[in-house]
Amino acid sequence: MGIYAIRVPDIGEGIAEVELVTWHVQPGDVVAEDQSIADVMTDKATVEIPSPVSGKVLALGSSVGDTIAVGSELVRLEVEGTGNLKENSAPAPVHQTQTAPVSIAKIEPPAATPARAAPPAERAPAPAPAPLRASTAPRGNAIVARAAGERPLASPAVRQRALDMGLELRYVHGSGPAGRISHDDLDAHAAAGGQVQSQGPAGYAERHGEEVISVIGLRRKIAQKMQESKRRIPHFSYVEEIDVTELEALRARLNQLHGATRGKLTVLPFLARAMVLALRDFPQINARYDDEAGVVTRYAGVHLGVATQTDGGLMVPVLRHAEALDLWACAAGIASVAEGARSGKAARDALSGSTITLTSLGALGGIASTPVINHPEVAIVGVNRIVERPVLRGGQVVGRLLMNLSSSFDHRVVDGMHAAQFIQAMRALLETPALLFVE
């Protein structure tokens, strides 16, 4: 038997270190050749590390969350034959360049039992069959239960005295007209040992406990990316309302005519089309800014970042050359890159190189948002939900479908006037959708 050390392989593209995000094996496990032993993450993608040989796991070289250098020993196996290490060799030092920071997020799991809440049967008296405002019952000898939300008749002085006595009026029999409660009714109720008002708010169970969660993997990358974007980019945001009534009518018509053969269209490909057309007149917005080198690079092609929510967090796969795609090709491209991100199968190249980003919360979109620019881009356009609202048209109130575009720009590169003009250009295209097809 020999000893075999599996090292972090060279993933290429100049990557010098990776983050260990998942172990698929533990000491004592027997692994087969090509079996995945761990997942590591680069700055863009998660990569599986397979075992090049079969053997038994003797030791793990790192912990989840560690950032380790390429070439560091990852796993040590006991294998048939001589292996690639001497039997008594000490484990090679693992070149950890960073220990995973830990973020504490308090999560309060439900308590097993309520701490203060009394059982409902003890807090509320049994419903009394007596009519709510009947005044024929002997005063003070019966406890009534009024319907929830019903306000018993009583003067302010009676209400204050009931509060001072700790009595709930809803259980006090009122002997006055229409069941009005008097001071005598309060006395009689108290003398009969009537319902005493519960002290303080109805008991809600206290919850205790906390859970410490390490911010690793994609979530750490997202956090770093967002922090870098907000730290380095002086954002300013611009929100504009768009009337998408005509656009929605066109979309419905196109889906009716071609949905079965070309696929259903959402609003996103229309927005993408409006973006690529509007960007022709605003090349400074379809750009990336290297602020360390002091260089802005403008792009003729629109490589559209599509903000995509995945199980691991937010990712931005790239639809390349969106300017060359018609609506259906654009829709298919957006669906393809988003699915690649969600399934974890997106290649590194598919997650980099965007020149502007489109983000949408879909039905959750709210009325406005402040999207964060995907550094080093200089602009991002966010889509909010469509709502139907009454609007004045020619002096008449009519129902229209309205939607806000919430956009953010890098103020070092994009002036406010140009940002507004760009969004207004998109608005003109979306409100007159026939223009989307005019070259």
C-alpha cells in the first residue's frame, strides 16, 4: 500500500488560489477514480475536484472556507501500489492565504414550548350562551362573552374604572339599555369573581437561540463584489415610469401567434432590445471603467449581464452580443444563460465580460429600487413590476399598464443628463414598441 496526495490542480486562467466550499469525502471513506472529492470556488465559478486515483481517505488538508493556493495538498489517500508520497512523509503544509471570515447571523428557531402563553382554554372563558345585550339575566351573576371585536356599551368613566379594577368589559353583563354597563355592573361582576383582565399583552412565546453561519463560497463572493461596487463606484439612481400598455398588447399578440413555435416572450427581451437600440446614442453607458488605470473602455457590442437569482445567491451570467439577437433569440439566450447559472453549469467565461446589466425582480419588483452596478461596468437597469393604474388621457380617466425602470450609473463616467436621456430613449421605444423593429 502507498500514500497518494491529491493537490489543488491548476484551474487555468492565471488562478493562483481557490476557496474550499464543500467536502464530498471524509477520513475513512473509500473513493473511486474520478469521484468528486471536493468543490472549490474561483472568483467566478464553482469547480469540482475529482480524485485521479482510487483509495481510502486518510486525511483532509483544509477546512471548508479556507482559501488555499493551487498546488497545496488537498487530500491524502491510502492507495494500492507505491503512491506518490513516502509512507512516513509529513503532510505538506497547506498554503492558506486566508481564513474564512465568520459572520454571525442570528436566527431564532421556534421555541419548543411557549414560555408565557397560557393555554387558550385557560385564557378565555368558555363562551356563554347568553345573548350579548340581554338585560334579563341577574346582574353580575353571569359572565357574558361578546363577539370578538364587539365594543360593549359603557361610559368612559366605567371603562377607566374597569381598567383600574383589572376587568375586561367584554365579559361584564350590562344591565342598562341595550346592555349598557354601569358602575353597579362592575361591582356585581367583581363581587361574583368575574373575569379578570389579563395582565400585559397576550403571551407570545419567547424565542431563544442563535446560529453562527460562515460566509463562504458564492455568498462570500457576492458580498465582496457588492462591497467593492459600493466602495469604488459613486452611484446615482434614476427612476422613470413607463407606460407599457401597448407593449403588453404586442407581447400578448406575438405569444398568441408564435408562442407555440418560437416560445413565449416575457418583458425582458423587449427591454433588452430597447437597451441595445438606445445605447447606440450613448456609448459612454455601455462601458467598463478601470479606475486604477484611469481608462474607460466603450464597447460596440452589448454584452448584457442578466442578474439571476440562484440557490447559492445572485449571479450575473452574460448574454453576448445582445445587439445581434431578435426578440426570440434574445429570450432564448436569457433563458439559457440564466439556467446555466442556476444549475451551476455556467463556465467561467459565461460569468464575466458584461458591459451593462439588466436586473429584474419580476413580480416581486416593487415600485422602485436602487440596483448596485456590477463593477467595473458603469450602468445597470432594473425592472419593477407592472401595475394597472388610472391615468388621464385626453381629459378622460383610463386604465393603463405602468412599470418603473430603476437605473443606477457611475457618476464618474456618466453625467446625470446623459443617464436621463438614455432612460428616456428606452421609454420612447417601449411606449411605441413598433420602434423596436425599426433599424
